[in-house]
Amino acid sequence: MSLHAPITFSFASTDVGRARLGRILTPHGGIDTPQFMPVGTQATVKALTPGDLRSAGAQMILGNTYHLNLRPTAERIDRLGGLHRFMSWDGPILTDSGGFQVFSLAHLRRVDNDGATFTSHLDGSTHRLTPERAMEIQALLGSDIAMALDQLVDPGLPREQIVEAMERTHRWAERSLEARGRPDQAVFGIIQGGVNPSLRRASATTISALPFDGIAIGGLSVGESKAEMAATLDVVSEALGSDARPRYLMGVGSPVDFFAAVERGIDLFDCVLPTRVARTGQVWTDAGRLNLRNSAVQDDPGPIDPACACEACTNHSRAYLAHLFRAQELLAYRLASVHNVTWTLELMRRVRAALADGSFSDLHQRVLTAFVRSSTSD
């Protein structure tokens, strides 16, 4: 483990595969695990206020190094008191290093062994992101957990390209640790290697040997099949063995996907999916997926989900939400997002309770059945 101790993680094993129940303590509070973290890329979870997030039960949220450094800049956020004060969120924050943008903005960047050069999608200006600069930005932001800079690539690329990116990720991991600048900020390393078992095993061995405060699994949920994701997590979980640090699966937020990952020892998740699909009118319920744009809900006086206690379900009908979406009223995005984030966080609470009382497989089957049924009935 790291000589720094900015976070602590305690956990108990369960009777479900490698699943574990735990708690992470950070300078800004605790996180019960397994846990989902809503994504606030640009210092806001889209359409939601910090009060909305607290009411939904959020314990930790994300910010993004690349986007926040472009606008309003890390230096400005630092002058204004750091990211927590800037966005009025007093709970834990994890910041992504910008590694995902190395993948998603491939048409605007050039990668070399030292780092990545981006052409800003805002004004065309040039910006250089290296492991050292990514750590400097995250130190200025003042997040509780910072991520090492990595290179994520399409798992369908030729093996030699996946190997090149993985080995670069390993070198950048060492440089990120050397550049850490805050004793109160944890740093997580990231395992890469596509969906190739031998590469994933090698990456897990390399990253876990470094003194990171936590271990992330990157490069999944980017086009591979669910079977490939599960097989990759099996390899990583076996390679990590009894490693006692928190494990974070990056970019996964589908209700069905949580279960397979939790069974394989994952403690933390993040994804834009709950709010992204909410803005299209798709909401998640105990009965599965519901599309509020469907004509069938225009005369439905019931709530989105009668079991949900969120603001949208307590105060408004499906018919009203359907009207808001058809009228393109901005309130539609907020209420649907409030519901999806609340429902997702409540699902994670139920996952933890099910791990504790032995009903995990029953919960898994109910959620799987509901979402398969609703998908096939569209």
C-alpha cells in the first residue's frame, strides 16, 4: 500500500463469489460499497443540483480532468476554493484523469510515449496532457481520489496496438505516482489490456504491484459483449486475488451489468447512462425500462415507479412526464434524471442488503427478468 493514507477501505467477504461489502473513508466522508457514482463531468451532474443528488442518496460523484481544465480551468477552480466548494458538493469526489478522452476524442488528439496533445473541441486551441499534468490538474481540483493517466483503446484493435497502449499505461502509472502532489488525495491505477486474458492478467499484475490506493479496471463497456466483459473481470479478479484495495469498474452503469461485476469483486461503478437515457425519456423501474415518449403513457395517472420515493414519483404522474417530454420542457430532463439516479442508487442499496442477507441471486433474477421483458416488449 501507499505510504500516503488519504483513504481507508474495510470490507467483509460474502457468500456470493468474490463479492464483498465494504466502506471507504475519505476526507469528505464515507462511501458504502458496492456503490454507484453519478458522473458530473463538468462540475455538474447534468440537469441535477447538489441538493437533488443528496436527496437521491449519492455518496460520491465524479468530475473530469480534461473538460474542467479546458473550462473553466483547474487554476481558476483552485483560486475559487477547489472543486468541492466550486460546485457546492461537500461529499467525496473522484476525478477521471482524461484517459477516456484519449479514446473518445481520438479525432482531436495525438498520442506519444510522453502524453497526448489535444485540439480543443471548444476553440481549436492546443492542450498537452501528460501523466504529470493530469496529476497537477487533479491536485488543483482537490478531489478525494485522482486517477492515473491511462490509454484506453478499442478492444477490437490488433493485439500489437493493445499491447502498445497497455505498456504505455503502465509507464504512465509509474509517472502518475511519482507526480502525486497532495497527501490528502488518493490515487488509483488503471488496468488495461482489452479483452485478451493474458494481457489483462499481465496488466493486473503490474498495476497491483504499484503503491496505488485503489485499483480501477478500464477499457470495458466500449463495445465488447457482456460475455467478454464477464470473462475479463474473472481474469482480473483472479489475478488480484486477496488484494485489499478498493476496485473500481470504470464506465459501467447498466442495472443488469452491476450484478455480474459485484459477483466478481467490484466495489465502485460510474457511468453517464442513468442521466443520458433519462434525457431521452427512458426511465428505469422495478418493472424494467419505461419509455415516457410512448403514447401508451399519455393517459397514465400513476407514478413512474410506485415503489420509488423520488420527487418525480412522489409528486408527478407518468402522463405529466410524457407531456413535458412532448412539449420539450426542460423540467422533463430534471425529473427523469432525478428518478433514474435515485432508482440506481436505491438498487445499489438493495444489492448491499441482498449481499448481507443472502438474497442476492433472487434480486439479480428479478432485475434481469424485468429488464429483459421490458426490452422485448418495446
